Amino acid sequence: MKVLVPVKRVIDYNVKVRVKADGSGVDLANVKMSMNPFDEISVEAAIRMKEAGIATEVVVVSVGDKKSVETLRTALAMGADRGIMVEAPEATEIEPLAVAKILKAVVNEEQPQLVIAGKQAIDNDMNATGQMLAALLGWGQATFASALEIADGKAQVVREVDGGLQKIEVALPAIVTTDLRLNEPRYASLPNIMKAKKKPVAEKTAADYGVDTTPRLKVVATEEPAGRAAGIKVGSVGELVEKLKERALV
């Protein structure tokens, strides 16, 4: 079984995001970038399948600028077999629908039985690419997976929902999007990092797949959230209850 894993290059989750002075977007100059954390979980899930003998090949694909090759190399160092770099001219603004269309073309070319994607990217929090890809392919989907098992041509997935956990089963081929509690991604060892440099990475463009990446949305303004207001001290339980009623409307 071949598994395809999309990965995205985003601002590292440990970095404090800065907004540009003109409010036109987020400042990416001299900022540490890394693989989207949810995508790391997806790569780990696919590699564990290969180690268990369920998957025969793990292919990672990234859509973005040329620097996204670094993200692919990280996935290869973790244990993926090969990568596909799809360069898009509007990489910083490429939207989920365009990514889904590119991934559909890659799926048609690679013919994987399973696509494992992060449920969302931490830069735009769209949470849409996996669902759009499933719709374009006409495949079953299981989102927000916190547990995943493959057996008898089906994927059994435990989903995290508002009311708790939901267990569903989808026939392969299928799309699965991962949540935080699915696993803990491994660190790539130095020998594997060196080996990853020799693993094949095919270079493509969005135009090769006939996909127009021109943005359909326009960012009007970007601003930092308001600072947290200072709290107040109360002298008694009665005063606390009164403040909760008056100010917090509890």
C-alpha cells in the first residue's frame, strides 16, 4: 500500500509571530521555518505503517516555494521514501482549493491507497485542504484522527469531536486528517539526515498540473490580538460572586 503525505513549510511554532508595520500580513523575514506540526504527525503515522509492514512506500509532497524542499528533506530524514516538490508562484498566498487541486493531480499520478494529511496548518488555520481533496477525488474521509488502524481494506479511525470521541470506518482509498493526540513524531537522527540528502525529490510546478494558483481571497488587514487586560483583586467570596455577576455576566 502506498501512502501519500502532504507537508507544509510554516513559521516554527516556537516563534512569536510579528505583523508587518503596514498590516499587510505576517513578517516572514529572518524567521525560523519548520514543518507544520500536524504534518509531522501525519508523516510519523505513515512511517509507523511502513515499519509495521502495512505500507510499502511513503511519498511526501509539498506545495510552495523552493525553500519547501527543506521541509521535504526533514520528512525524508524521518523515514519517508521520496518526495515531490510542487513549486507555486504565489506560494505565500496559495489557498486550500488550489492546493487540493494540485494534490488531486498528484494522487492521480501516484495512485496511493491512503492520503494522510494534517488537519490544518498553523499559519492560516484553514482546516479545509483534506476535506476539499476528498470531495475532488470522491473518496471517503476521516478527519481529526486521534487513532488510526488499517485492516481488510478499511481504515478504522477514532475522531475527536465536540462531545468526545467517535469511531468510524472508511473504505480505502481514503483521506485521513490527523489530530494532535494521534502520535508523537520522532526526531530525525544525524545519519538519517545525511541519507535524506540522497533520496529522490521530483520537481514539479503548479502549471505542470494545469492548476491556477491565483488567490481568490484578499487580505484586507492583519493585526495582533489585543493585550490581555489586568485582573482585579477581591476581598471576599461575596465580592467575587458580585463581580462575576456584574462584569463576567456569569
